[in-house]
Amino acid sequence: MGQAASKSVQLSLMERDGTPTPSGRMSEAGPVQKQSPTEANFNLSELASRFLEHLSRVRRCSPRTIVSYKADYGKLTANLMAAGHDLDVRNISSNHIERCIAQLSHLSPESIRRFVYALRSLFEYLCKLEILSRNTAQDVPLPQKPHELAQAFSRDQADQLMAACETLQERIIVGLLRCCGLRRSELLSLDLADIGADFSSLRVSGKNHRQRDIPLHRDLRRLLQAHVASLPDSDEPALVRNRCGRRMSPTTLHRLFHKLLKRAELAEKGLSPHALRHHFASELIRAGVDIATVAALMGHSNISVTSRYLHSDAASKQSAVDSLPGIPASPAAEPDTPTVDEESLSDRCVQ
């Protein structure tokens, strides 16, 4: 096959899967936008918009990812314009990106890492379209990832939150977050059709539309049955609804959860719905569930992500050490051990 024919096949495949081609054409997945080969074809803002459309239409990324990436591309665009630099993607080097990062020092390391990943994804996409010859964002170093323990509700705090629930809907929201380890987006996207016929399991659509089945705890099963029975007959498929009987929004969930935290006197603890997901994982680990099963229940594609829950509190560590065989007494080899005042000995150790 000649080079021209190969190029034709490549462009045909791009059009078929909805990928914008170098000439600006789109497949049936989007409108056809023919453009003349001008400098506009290499404009950062325009190409970023096309890539975001590709992520949404073809790769079906979550709306939250689209919004985050769009904000990241906006940061780079604003920084380049403020510095008087043109927006031609062929002229953007790793130095330009690093100078932009230096202006984002107020952001957390996680936010900076996502910013770099967003640019790497965009530039890799442009390389596949042969708009760029290499991915310059790959040369940008990532900030050190903080090794912090995931914030989680304690068992007492989770009980407090459940006790603060006044309605069946509030109990089902906290119950699903606590006993299924759902993400907020997973909770809000649940439909009645996702419940198993005998209420024994729940089908959850997670990141990148990966589905997993989560068995339901017997208490949650009874709670879910009561919740479904209380819902009015309508064409609304959502399991969790607002006062108008429609699917609950992230904003409404945030307000409701904050109200529950205040009611439970936990508002000052910095807890969030995601902390109940961490509570779910931590409780499974403490119960001796193997990490592969925990990863499957959490919807983690990489088991290393689950490993951050492999931490223990002081009581668990003490219990583990106390379970070891004791030191056998040997009166013949050692003199009698005198009685020791533990408090005074502790003071000596501190000094």
C-alpha cells in the first residue's frame, strides 16, 4: 500500500470513530467542519475543544473529567496569552508548561498532577493526528505525590451520621455510601433497574463506564426495599431523587450531606461523602477481606490504588502485637524481676 493510500486509510479511520482529522473533518459522531489549512488549525483553544468533544463523544469520559480538563487547558491558554506568547501548539514547549505551573503554586500537588496529565493526553492526541511530532508535555516532571492516609469516617462517626438521618431517603443515601462504598457520581447515577430482582445486589457503573455488582448487606437490603416501596409511580428511573421527584444533582447532595454532618455534630471534622467510601474499604480490610476482593468491590482497576487502605490504627497494632507468643519465663537464668512502678518508669523514658 502506497504512502498516499495509507494516509487516506488513516484519515478514514479517524472519521469513522469520531476523531477530528488534521483538516478539521468530523465523523458521523459530530458535525463536519471543513476548514482551509490556516494557522487556526493549530490554535490551542480550538484543538483543546475538539479533543474535549472526542473525550465526550468517543471515549465517553465523565462530565466531571471534561470540566476539569477544560479548566486546565484554560489555565495554560490564559498563561500563554498573559506572557504574550502565541497559541500555536507547535510552538508550546515544556518550558512554557513549567512556567505556567510555577504560576499555579497555590494548587495542591494532586491538582498540578492532573493539569500535567490533561496536557499529556491532549498532546498525545495531537501526535496521533500528526499535528505534533512529539509530546512535549511528557518532558514536564510531576510533583511528588503526597502519601497521606485516606480520610475516613470512624465506626462511631458513621453510626452518628446514620442516627442523624430523619427521612428514609437520607438513610438510604448514607447507607449506600457506607455499605457499598459508592462514589458520589455512582450514587447519583443509580437507577431502579440497577437493583437485583431479589434486592440482593446492586449494579454500579463506575469510572470509564466499568460496571460491577455489589452484594447488599441484609440491613441495607431491607432499607432499600422500604425506600423503593415509598417512591411514587412515575417515569423517573432514578433511585435517589430530589424534592421534585427528579434525579438528585451533585449540588443538592452536597447540601444534604453538610446538613447531616451538622445534625450529627461532625461538621468541623472535614468529612465528605467520599470519606464514607474510605470507611467502607477500611472496614473490609480490618475484617480480614483480601485486597483483591476489596479492589473489586471498590471498582479499582489497579490494585495499587486499594493498597492505600492497608493501614492500621493504634488499637489494631497493639492487638496484633499482643497476639504474639509471650516470652517464656526462665527463673534459672534470670533473677526475680522486681516490681516496677510503671508510671515512674514511663516518666524516665520520656526524659
